[in-house]
Amino acid sequence: MEGRESGTLDEATLEEAARKLFSGPVSFLKSAPELKFLPTPGVPEIAFAGRSNVGKSSLLNKLTNRSSLARTSNTPGRTQELNIFEVGDPVRLRLVDMPGYGFAKAPKDVARKWRYLVNDYLRGRQVLKRTLLLIDSRHGVKEIDREVMAMLDGAAVSYRVVLTKADKVKAAELAEVTAGTEAEARRRPAAHPEVIVTSADTGLGMDRLRAAVLEAALA
């Protein structure tokens, strides 16, 4: 980036830089069940949060141009660890896949463990630059999502909403959900006002999402 701040880059330049970055090395580093197992905080981190069935693993695979970097599970809500991926060689940033939330069949102790782990990470990780909050386009913002938004607001963590599975709804419905989600985001003190609309199946919004990850890392 030749020492320039991200704020001086136009969108096309940022998207091209992000495309090159994610075309290079991306690898799974480790899973951390507690903060003490996290790697040394030497590079910026971008976290991904979302309901257990929001399509987070598929989105991460598409984002990184990998077919199986993030493992999808037949048992939503099972994974209760922070999964960490490194991008670039040398490493430029890390992606942190937070355990999914809101799975109806999850035991109360699992839900409690999720809240403790995520809250500790959000409040205690200085290199966390932004959280990307994934929302299913077919459903829009649900009450459980609002609870997580409130958690992010309370932790003063900058976050941005990403709509997933946009190919699964009609254009008019998608426009309505997008408008409603942006209105919700504008009411939140720590939320970015613009929503990114994506589809892991078609690749919709991936260039913009990669650019948003890089821009947050450079901030």
C-alpha cells in the first residue's frame, strides 16, 4: 500500500489491493476455546459473527477463494471456539470466526459459554479492528441479532452488517430487507451505516466485502 492510509484510496484501488491479498496465502492457524489460547496480538484482526445457520463458513470460504478453509457443520451451534485464520505472507491480518449464536437446541450452558467467550474477546482484544455481523437476507434482523448488536455497542467495537444468501430472495424482498437492516444499523452507535449484500453461491458482494476487510485492517 506504499504507506498510504486506507482513507486516501478510492474504492477500485482498495478492491484490487484486497483481491491480490486474498489471492495469496490464507491458512487456518488455530482454535481458541479461551482468550489465553489466542495468538500473540501482532496484526489486525477482523471478526465474523452470526447466527448458527447464517452461512458464515460458506462466506469465509468464498471470501478467501478456498473451498474448505472454514469447515461447515451439520450440527449448527456445535463449535464454541474462536477459529483463527491468517492472511498474507508475511501475515497482514487475521480473520476470527466466532462461534455461531442463536441455535435453538443449544443447551443453556453452551449459550452462557458463548457469551463469556465472545464478550471477553470483544472487550479484551486490542488488535480487533472490526466485527462483521452476518444476517440472513431471508429473515432480516431478528431479536437475537439485536442482542448481539447491543453487546457490540456495549463493548464499543466497530461493526458492520453483512447480509448473506442474497440469491435466495427476490429482488424486491432483498431491497426491503436491506433498507430495514440499514435503518437498524443507523440506530446503533458502533455500527457502520452501510450494509454489504452478499451471496457465497454467486459471489455477489465479495469484492466489496474483501475491500471492507482490508480497509478495516488498515484503519
